[in-house]
Amino acid sequence: MPGSRLTGWRLALHVIAPSGIGATLYFVCSSLVLGAHLLYISLSGQAYPALFNETLMLGYANFIIQPIATITNNRDTAVLIAMLAGGAVGLALYEIISWVFHAATTVKSSQEDVGHPQLGATVAHPLSRQVIFRLLWQLCVLALAVIGLIAVAPVLHHCIQGDLHVMRIRAPLSIGAILAGNVVLLMAVLHTYAVLARLYLLRTRVFGEILY
């Protein structure tokens, strides 16, 4: 019913299951990452598509690999990439410091007593327990995200090895099966972190129902 609050298995399903838009974004992002890695394999000189005949290989080398190599080997491009990487690291550090400061301020505020007009006395802050619960919950989710990075490493290694194998074989069906498998694995990784983001925000979707 419209406006009704989800509970039980329906609530769990809304937390874990991907939305239609989310699944589409996972597929697009996974395909782009996969395509970029296949290009990188050729750019680094590790392998070229064995499936291509001489004409396709010549066009691939002259019209795709060579222009990209020219751009990536440019000094200005290297400087830009370094600036973007430095900016990303700086932003990450800022967000961590900001989160710690905000958490400490929120906890401190929640521990202060507040006046109760009807009782004519001061009482404990009504949101004190909720603030502590949210903070501990978010720390647990962040810990799971870090553990997830370690757990995902073998999956990513499998995808990398699969891409290398794709470049070196000529069987179209095998190539399609490997690429499809890699896309599914990458989509699963993206969705896992999307679920962790939902749990961190305590929502079934980023803009969905509130869990708590």
C-alpha cells in the first residue's frame, strides 16, 4: 500500500535487491571498465586481439591504439592525471577528517542534558542512544567495506586473467562467455558496495525508505 512501511522479508529484499536503474548502471560501468582494461592490455604491449584478422588488426592498431597511446604518453596528460589523483587523495582525506569531526561533535552534543519545560528540570538528551547506535552501525559498515576490498582482490585477479585469455584466443563463443562472466562478476562487486552504501545510510535505496 502506498505510504505503508516495509517490514520483514520485504524490507530485506529492498535492501539487498538491485533496482532496475541500478542494474543498468552496473552493467554500463562494468562494460566500460572491462573495455578500458582490454585497451590497456594492448597499450601496454601485453597482447593484441588474436581474433582479429590482418585488416582488423591494422585498423585497431592505427585508429584506436595509436591515437590513445599518443594522448596517454603526452606530458600534459601525465600532469593532469597526477593532479586528478592528488585531488582525489586530498578529497578522501578531507572527507575522513570531516566525518571524524562531525561524529565527535554529534556524540558530544547528544551527551548534553536538555531542559524539559513540562517537568521543569533537565533530562538526558532523547537522541543520545540513537546517535551512539548510528555511529557504531556506520563504523561496522565501514569495517565491512574494508574487509570487502580484501575479499574482492581474488575476483578482480580472476577478471584480469580472463581478459588476458580473451586477447589470446580465437574462439568467439569462449570469448563471449569469458567477457559475460567478467561483467557479471564486476556487477556483483558494484552491487555489493551499493548495498553497503544503503546500510551505511540506513536506507533501502539512497532516496528510499528509512531503515531506522
